[in-house]
Amino acid sequence: MKVFCIGRNKTGTTSFQKWMNNVKLNVCPQPLGEEALAKWGQGDFSDLVKYSEKYQGFQDLCWNLDGVPQLMYSLYPDAYFVLTVRESEDVWYDSLIRYMNKTKPKTMAGLGRTKRHKLIYGCEIENAEQTKNHYLKYNQTMIDFFTQKQANFMVLEIPSDNIPERLSQFTGLPIAHFPHANKSR
């Protein structure tokens, strides 16, 4: 069994990781996905394919980047894909900016925060409208793709009621605690 959390950063991906740990999935360590970012930006998904063979659970970078969920579906059509979303693009963007402002700039795959944001979202951090539009377009692309494929796919708004029960019903995994991790308020 493989479970991919394909929501963008700040949509509950860390909480989702903790849930996967709670249901005893072998979760790909986030730094491995982060290390693959520069290669993803060059169209090289080889590290992600290698990691996908070894682990059962995946979340955050790079599993939520353009083209990666579709590739993972082509490799694992019976996997479970969960698109975590926030109640609005404004709430999501505010959380993203709060998180960036409270954390130290971090180099990831040789990329600083500004270059990383531009690589992922196609714009500067300060361009709220373009960043939010990218978020909305990404979400709609995932919904359209996985719906058309009739894949094991669900959209999960964070926060919402009965998340552990809904995930259990969707995946067949046991009901387990779904914490609110990585709060930015």
C-alpha cells in the first residue's frame, strides 16, 4: 500500500505525516524529497522514483509538485492520493507567509527561500495573487486528473471534522490520531 499526500505546503502535510506514522506506514523522510527539488526543477524525477519504491507514505516536497502526483499514479495506480486543502486560498497564503516569516531562511537542494518559491510557484514570494492562483490551479489540476482516472483520490480540507474516520474509511487503515502539527499562529 502507498499513500501520497499531494496537498501544497501549509495544507496540513506535516499533520498528515504524523497520521501516516500513527498508522505505521513507512514514511519517506521529508529531507529526501526536499533534496530532489533541484532535480525536479530540471525535469529529473529519478530520485523520487527511487524513493517511491522504498517507502509507503509520502507528503510535502517534492511529492506535491507539478507532475509528481501524475507520475506516481502512472507507477502506482492502486495507491491512495489525498489532496489536502485549506478553506480558502487566502487562508492558505496567510499561513504560508506566517510560516516563512517565523522560520529561518533554509537552503534546500542548494536553493534559498526566494529561488525555491520562484521555482515552485513561478513568481516572487511577495506576489500574493500569482502565488494564490498557482495554488488554485494546482488543486484543480489534481482534482481533474485523479477524477478522470477514477483513482483512489480524496480532497481533505484541513481543518475539518472526523478526519481520522474519513481517512480510515478511504484507505482501509485503522483509525488513528490526526494532530494539528506545525501551527503557524
